[in-house]
Amino acid sequence: MIENTIKEVELFEQMKHGEPVLFVTAIGYIIGITDIPDEIPHSVVKLKDVYINCVSASRVNCFSKGLTISVDQIIGFNVLTEEERLQTVTNWQVSMAPSIG
């Protein structure tokens, strides 16, 4: 039997299936909708409708089919409301858009 790490347990205790989340990772900020499987162990988090704010590349990437993230790659996270998720993604897109003029 494979046991979950303390980090995995803490992470999954705070998330619910179908809930918007914000992850802080080394590459940037990731927003998505959780797609949490029932089976254990939870060494990865599956997200749907994913947006990545890659600060170093000054761009926002979208993965509409989803993305799987290793729990080890998550530095921090926050559960969002749907309104917060949409507003944050909009703010990212506006801030990364090329300026006119």
C-alpha cells in the first residue's frame, strides 16, 4: 500500500472536485478547475480549463483539455470562487496584451 505524503493529504483535504484553484509553481501561477479522482494516492492534481501565467515568458497559456500537475511542483495554493477565477484570468490576459500605440 502506498501512503500519501503530509503535503498531499493537506492539499487534498482543502480542495473539492470541480472547484477553481490557484497554484503557485516555479514556472508561474496556474489556475484551473480541479478534477480530483477518488483513488489514492494523490501524487498529482488534475485540472480542467487551465491557464498558466508564465511570468518569465510574459505570456498566458491556456490548456482547455486540462493539465496534470505533480504535487511536488506546487509551492502554494488557494481555493478561488468562480468569479475570482474569471477575474484573475482576465487581469492576466490584459496585463500581457501588447500595448497599442
